[in-house]
Amino acid sequence: MSRPVRLKWLLLAALLLPAAAWASGASETFTRTTLLLIVMITLADLCGFIFERLGMAEILGEIYAGILLGNLALVGIDWNVSELLRSSEFMEYSSELALVLLLFLVGLESDMRDLLHVGKNAAMVAIGGVVLPIVLGLGACAALGFAGGLEGWFIGAMLAATSVGITAKLLGENGLVTTPSAEVILGAAVIDDVLGILLLAVLASVVVTGEVAFGELLWIIAKALLFFVGALLIGQRLMPGVVHVVSFTKHASFWTGFALCLALAFAQLAALAGLAPLIGAFVAGLLLDDMDFRVGEALDKHRLEELVQPISDIMITIFFVGIGAQVHLEALADPQMLLIIVVLTVVAVISKGAAGFMARGKDYDQLGIGFGMIPRGEVGLVFAAFAAANGVFAGETYSALVMVVLLTTLVGPILLKPRLRYF
């Protein structure tokens, strides 16, 4: 469904649904969540359309819509919307599901041989993209007198996390997922997530026990390696047979269900292995790479992507609105907090941008790779949320760091978009 058509129907639904819900006696929870969902998607589509017309990425408009909805109380509208957007189970699960679907599609569009080809460059970019933000982040915190000790390490770790979802969507919209530079970004982001999880394990052990549990760290590394190797080796042997069996059906809807269940199953396996679920979804997409799909008429990989895309589009919109809703605009009222936000954002941009120059080869746009690594998102927010929940961060610190995540999310696509022509 095209954007103008979808906007028209969503606006109509937004006008009619309140009356319908009242007349039908729908439960309060259902009505509030449904109305919120309609408002979210409608406003996100509208803001995305405006931002596109202004020459910016659509996702920036979706994040901006979340900022508006998450701060309605500042203009006297207190409908508990910010609470629903920031902490409801619906939003939490929707965000996680969105990332699973997005990384599944990225894996489906990627080529295993190309990823292995750029493996060394991806690893170098990922390592640089973790070390530089931590070192510069600790230095900036010390210079500002803002955070020291464990708090500073959590801030550095949060700055090291890359949000692959934001860059992947921009690359996908421009048909550049399979280019060498894009492959380095995606590979580095996956490695970045693994390194981030290991770092979180170390910091979490310090918070809980006061010391580093090396045995637990080694076990996490072993589980990560076993998952990647096991999933790819076993999956490559079993998947052709599974696809052959599923091919007996002629219904495209069956393939949509199969794709969703496969992505969710591998996401859950990754979670059981102590990894981010989105890594499992990415591996699931890779396993379906270069296979022939036939459902009545020939159904190729491109067609399978089209079957899943409408669902992922809606969920990803909800995810980006949720990111924007995490921003507390009142944090900007404190000049000291504003200075901290600006400095940490500059550190975040420079450190990831410099990491792109770790890639070697004439086929790679080093500056573009660095720009593609700039956005922080879900993993960084996990670091911040864990620290806040365990008393490492104060409330204003958490709000400041969410603002840094948002600003990198805004700056990254703005810097990357002009470089895409070099990919």
C-alpha cells in the first residue's frame, strides 16, 4: 500500500475508531492501546513524509513523531501516553520484534560469501568502533567531571554500541545492502553487538559481585562461538530439505508464516545462548540465502522479502517512534546537561567515524562506513537501562544519554545519505 493511501485510511480510522470503540464497549486497555497505535503510525507516516520532502531520511520523521508523543505533558496534555510508549509490554515486545524482522530481511538480502570476504575489514572496523568510543568517552567524562569509575565505563560502553537497524533500513531503501561498503557495515555491526554483549556481561558482574567473573565471561564467549558455528553448519545442511518440504504448498501466506517462524525461532535460540535475538534473526536470513523458492509460480528470494516486508514496515515504524519517545525534553533545560549531551554526541560521531578508516581496500568508502556506524540505538539503550535500573545512573544521566542516542540516530543518516553514491 502506498504511503498516501495508507495515510488516508489511517486518518479515517483515527476519526472513526473512538466512536466505534465507545459503541462496542471495548475494554479500556484495548481501546487505549489501539488508539495509541493508530496515532503513532499516522503521525509517524505524516512526519516521515514531511522529512522525505525536506530531503532527509524517513526514519528521522518517525523518531520525531515519537518525541512529540512522548512529551505531550510539557504542553499540558496528560493522557499517560509517554508511560505507554516508554515502558508498556506492548512497546517493548513490538520493538524487539521489529528488530528481529529487520535483521532477518537484512540477512535474507546479504550474501554469506560476501560477508566472509569482508570479514577481516568488518572485524577491524568493529574493534575500532568499540575501543575508540570507550577511550574517548572515558576521557570526555573525566574532562567534564561528569562520571567516573563504573559510571564512566557504562557511558563508554553505551557509546560503543552500534544500531544496525537504523543504517540497514537506509541501505535497504536505496538498494545498497549487497555493496562492499554496506557488507562491512553490517558485518561490523553484528560483531559490535557480540562485543557489546560481552562487555555488558563484564560490567554486570562488577555491579552484582564487585569483581570481574572471568569464568562467566569465557562461558559467554564459548556460547557465542557455538551458536554461530552450530547455527550456520547445521542450518546449511538442514535448510534445503526444510525448504523442499515447505515447497509442496502453493499458498504464499504459508511462506510468510514460515519466514516469520524461522526468524523468531533463531532469535529465541540466540537469546537462549545469551546473545541478542537480532543476531539469531540475521543468521536465519543468511541461511535462506541463494536458495530456490517455488510456490506455484516461481517464488524467488526477492519475492519472499516482499511477503515479509509489509509486516516489518509497521513494526519498524513502532520501533522508531519508541526510540523518540524515550527522550525527555526537559533535560535540555539544564545548561550542564546540555553541555554533556553535546560533548558526548561529538565523541560518539568522531569515534565511530574514525573507525571506518580501519577498512582497507579500494572498493570501500571508508568515510561512508564510519558514518554508517554512527547511529546508536537498541543496544546502547540496553546498557543505559541496565545501569539506571541498578543505581549506576541517576535519572537525569539516563535522559542525557537517551538524548545522545537520539542525536546520533539523527546525525548518522544525515551524514551517510550523501555518501551512498560512493558505495
